[in-house]
Amino acid sequence: ARRLTITFVSLLIVGLGNKLFVKLMTFPLYNYPVFVNLVSSFIYIPTSFLYIIPMIMLGRVSKAERNVPQVVFVVMGALDALAGIMQLFATNFIASGSLLILLQQASIPLSMLISKFALDAKYTLFQYLGAAVVVVGIIVILSPSFSDGGGDSCQSFQCNPILWSGVLVLSCVPMCLSTVYKERALAKVDIDPIYLNGFVSLWQFVISIPLSVPAAPLSGVAVSDVPANTWNGWLCYMGHNSVLEAEATAMRPADDCFPQALIFLSAYLVFNQLYNILIILMLKFGSANLLYLVMTLLVPLGNIAFALPFMPSAQPLTLINFVGLIIIMAGLFCYRFLDKIARRKVLPRGELTSQDSIERARRAAVIMGSATGTFALEGSQYLIDDVVLTSPNFEKLRRSPAQIRAGYLFKLGLGSSPAASPLLDRSVLGPAYYGPAGTLAADRRAPILAGDSECDVLGTPSNPTVGFGGTVPQSVFSDTVVFTVPGPADQHHGQ
């Protein structure tokens, strides 16, 4: 309970910091969105390969993982690069941080639409209702921009809130397509999320470079000036002003780089990485419901924080923003919680195993391994939750009895694996992912049961401790495991 409480509070604090600094970093670096986008993409490459390279050298990366074609990573990287540059430019030119947080909730209805057609995801009436209410709330907060045509003094793309609000909303399309493609392309491969995210981030960074050329004119930078502008962004990060007061215009204000650029951008990069890690820990040690609670609480907390008078470019909440916030919060509650509250009356307690938590943590790690990851998570409940797992197209993802037994072993603290990731202990995947005598299977998602008993993997009935740190109860080798959970005479049977 203490560990879960610390994780919950830490996630709330770090998540709020992530939402704040993603906007704050654009104030001192306003003239350099190309540079910020490239840095945000690049940072995942060294952090991922510091793990990947040792794992490859130690032989901890399976043949199935190494055989994933690079073109798969290229497609994912291209979609993430497109989503990332759209989101970063929109974040740079939308003045209100509160508006940014509210517009990000548009990923929910768009992701529902895409996953419905691409993955045959099943949604409940409450979720459809919640998504519709979110759309209404977004229309409400954008209504002032529509009424004044984007601002009477607006003479450029840069200061048009309607344009950049549309760009931010549309960025959900490649972002959601990337998430769906990851799920489809890797359905038969149990790939380490860090290995996946390292190569996706590499290609995202590479593809972001040519994408910067057509995007630069939208920020008032000529195509020929992109290299110089990117270099000046680095200089600004290091505290040197390139656009001075005498050269400043309404569209290109004077730089105010030191020390805000270094502090704000560095803080965002740190908070973003920590946020990803804490989300995985929350799913591993807590539950998806607690994660959704944190994500929902961050919406009003972020709006309040941006309205505080000591915040840079603070903007008080208007009546329209407040009404839109209330409507969106109602939609989020309906989408994320109302159906679960209703179903709790008919579902038995304890329907989730530790294996469910590990699978959700793995899926979250896959979703979040890029600069667009935390934004993608807003609308990816259909992947973290059991919506896709119950889809007819994904019957092959259901766990076998051997995998479920391995989950019980993990819960007993008996599992261990030399291939374990520091964030996702893949030992819980258990015997279903290993061949005879504990050898790693080429495709660990397919259970290896035919012709080889589990005793060949775990040991023998007379010596059931091989590969484990304790004695394995004889009952785990049977087809049915009976266990008791706390509560009045609660006894559950699992296959």
C-alpha cells in the first residue's frame, strides 16, 4: 500500500510537471520549434540504446525480436514523426496552456473511431456517450475563436488559434494510427518495449529532419534558413540570444534564452521520461483505474496551474474555459469510469490477475516510447484496457492456461528470468514462452506445449524447483489452480 501511494502521488506530481513544461519550454524557445522537435525526438535514442546494446551483447534479445523488419520500425517512426511535429508546432503557437490540455482530450473520440475500424474494438454505451460529451466540451472552449475569426489582429499562421487547434486535434490521427499499427504488426512477437521504442525513436528522429523543411515556413522561417534556425535554437538552449530587440518583429519576438531555455527544456525532458516510467509502475503495482484517475485529475490541475499569477504568460480561466472544463471532465468520467462502476455490480471480485497488470504495463510502454507517447496515452485506453483483448481479431492474444499459471507463480514470487527488463519483468510470461529445458523460444508469444510437458521447463515433479527460487506447489502442474483472495469466503478458480 505504501509503494502504491508513493507511486500515485509521484505520478500526479510528475504528470503535472510534464503538462506544464511542455508548454513552458516554448516561451524562451518560441522562435525555434524545429530545434525543440528534433531534441524531443532525439532524447529517446541514447536512453533506449543504453539498455538495448548491453542486452544484445548479453544475448538477451530473442531471434524473433531481431528478425522484425526495419521497415516496420520505419512506418512507426514516420507516423510518430508526423504526429510529433504537428503537436510541437501547435503547442508552440497556441498561447494558452489551459487550452492545450483541454484540446488533448480530442484524442479520445478520434482514437475510438480509428480503433473501431482498424481493430474491431468494442465500446460500451457509456464510452460512446463520454466521447460525445468530450467533443461538445472542445467545441465550447473553441467557440470564442470561431466567433472572432481567430483574432482581429492576426496576420499570420502563427497567431491563428483555429488553425493550430485544428493541427493539434488532427495530430491524433497519425498518433492513433501508429499505436494501432504497433499492435497489428507486432501481434505475434513478444518484443521488449525498450527495444521497440529505441528503433522507433531512431527512425522518428531521422524522418523528422526532412519533415522540418515543409514545416518551417509555418513558423516564419524560410526553407533556406532551417539549418541556421536550428543552430540558433541550440545556442538559445545554451543561453545565447540570436534575435535581438533591434531585429524583433511581432511574429519573431526577441529571444530571452537565459536561463529559462536551459531550465524549461531540460525539465520537460526529465519529467517526460519519469512520467513514462511511473505510468508503467502504476500499471504494474496498482491498476489501470488508478492511472485513469491520475490522468483525469491532471486536466483540472493543469488548467488551475496555468492560471496562477506567477506562471509565465499566465491567463486566468474565463467563463467559457471553465464551462468547457466542466463538460470535458464529465465526458472523461463517463468514458473512463461510469461503465466500470456499473459493471462492478455484476462482475466478481478479483477478475484481474497479475498477468493482466504486466500485459497492461507492457502495452503502455509500447505506446509511450516516443515524444508523442504521453499524448497518445490519453486516447489509448482501448489498448491498455481489455477492449482489444476481447475483440475477435485478437483471439490469438488471449493467454493460455500455462501463461495464466505463470502469472500465479509470479504472484507467489517464484518467477525469475535472465531476460527480464528492468521495467517489465518478463519472467511472468512463464513456461508458455520457453522451449524444452528452459530454452528461449523463437516466438515467445506462441505457447510451446505440444510434445513437451511443463515439467521439462520447470523441472520434474520430484524436483519442481529448477529455475525458481523456491518450491513450486504441485497444484500448479494441474489444469486447475484453486486460490483464495481476502474477503468473506471468496474462492476463485482459474484455468
